[in-house]
Amino acid sequence: MTGSAGYLAVDSGGSGLRVVAGSADRGAAARRESREPVRTGERGLDPGHLLEQLVPMARALTAEAGVARLDTVAVGAAGMASLGDALSAELPGALARELGVRTVALAADAVTAYAGALGARPGAVIAAGTGLIAVGTDLTGWRRADGWGHLLGDCGGGAWIGQAGLEAALRAHDGREGGSARLLACAEEMFGPAAGLPGAVYPRADRPAVLASFAPRVAACADGDPVAAGILRAAAAHMADSAAAVCPATGEPAVAFTGGLFGLGDPLLVPLEEEVAKRLPHVRRVPAEGDPLHGSVRIAAGLAAGALTLPSDERLLSVTTTEVVAGGRARA
């Protein structure tokens, strides 16, 4: 085993955990995944459930990566900004006791998306999947816009696009203005008769994902259907609004897009590029360098090397240093 200190990088999201172990001299050396998402309860994200999965994976990964000791862990978690109080209170001490970890970074998934896409450069990142959030920094502090969930926001995200498409389908079914016969046909092909659509959507616990599943149909109809094209133009305008709210106003900040929604391709990307150019003429549009797991690796490796330059924030990116004292207790 190498004598260098190792790090662990974690991406916790709706599909489970992705974990990477590495060290300063070897980089990211081993990776594992769990398909079980961390539970959310009355206390928010459940630290016990995260530890149940993470500790065995960490022990196996450090051995596989040839790491002598694990000093640093960076966890990027969906929901961290609003549901992370219990995680922040309990995880650093638990990782110190279980694994001897000294430094723990807890980050919102928007921050790891930013770090993966742009690294430590000033700018803004639009992260879009089922939901949508924009995050930006001038490297002295963070700003975020949207990310409020499908009932209160996530404007322009996959659920928003899918819901707008289904609304247009029902308008066509009713004979109201603003409807789309093509979207109605797609909706009935996917969900069954239009009259049954509320029953197919409203009772579902995974309603945002169900709505977002219709977004690719909206994109497929955009060529030749002005209603579908208009939905995607509106989504692009919402995204650009969020990016403008968080992007540094001076200098030459970079802007990147990351997330599965951009797989919709040109029907979304073309109007988005136009909206960003109109709203943010001073930015440099760059491709995302990596995903949120890559961002967690960058944060963990930066901390391990004492070279993390991204700003700290109580809700978005916090770093805790602990030590294990007599009796196996952890002390901050």
C-alpha cells in the first residue's frame, strides 16, 4: 500500500450512491456504486442510512485503491441545501469514528455539479434533469437560483417541460386554444386515453419523474409543431433567467450546462444558446468538463492537497475537521 493519505468522493442522488477512492499520487483509483438512494425522513437526509452503505464501500475501496489511510471525504448530496441538517451534524463525527477520517466536506449536488463542470473558475452552471437549479460563484461566495421542486419551481426542467407538454395535449383534447394534436397523440400513446391522464399522474409518488418522462416527446415534436417548440423556447428562457441571477456580473465568467435534460439536443440547446447570449453577453460558453461525481472528486482531492479554492457556505459547501481522541470519540 502507498503511504499517502487517501480520499473518498461520494455522489448521492436519486439513483443511489457513486463512490470513488483515490490518493494524491495515484488519483482516482477505484469506484463502486449502490442503487439504493439515501432515505429522507423527518430529520431530512438520513445519516444512518448513508453510513450503512458508505462505510463498507469505503473499506473495500480503500483496499482496492491501495490507500494506507483515509483522511478526507467529500459528499455531494441531492437535497443537502434544504434537508442536510442531520447529515451535517452527525456524518463528520461518524466517519471519524468508523474510518479515521479527519476532514469531511458536505456539498449540495448543485455545487458538485458546478465543480465537475467548471472546477474552480468563476461563472455559472445550469444543472438540469428532472428538476433545475442554477449555481454561480465569483470564488468569494455562492449564489443559487431555483431548485425549488416541481410544485414551486424547477422552471425549465424536465418535469416542467413534460407538464407543459401534457397540458398542451389536454388543451387539444378539450378543443381549447394553445393545444397540440401531436402532443395529444404522443400522450395517449404513452399514458393511454387522455381522460385517464390525471389518474396516471396525480397519485404517483414519483410524479416529477413521470412528468419528466414526457419531455423527450415534447422535443421530438418540436420540429414542425409550434406549440412543442414554444414550450422548449420558454424552458430555455427560464434557464437563462436562472443563470443570469447567479452569474458574476463582471469579468469573463464561464457558463456551462450539465445534466441529463440536455440530451434532448438541438430542440432545447439552440434556443438556450440564444437566450444565454442575449441575457449574458459577457460570458464564455464552455462545455462541462465532468459530472457531479467528478466534482466530488475535485473537492476531495483539493481538500486532501490543501488546495481547495471554492468558497465555503453553510448550506452549499461546508468543511469540518475532526479528530479521534481517547475512547474512540470524535472531536471537532
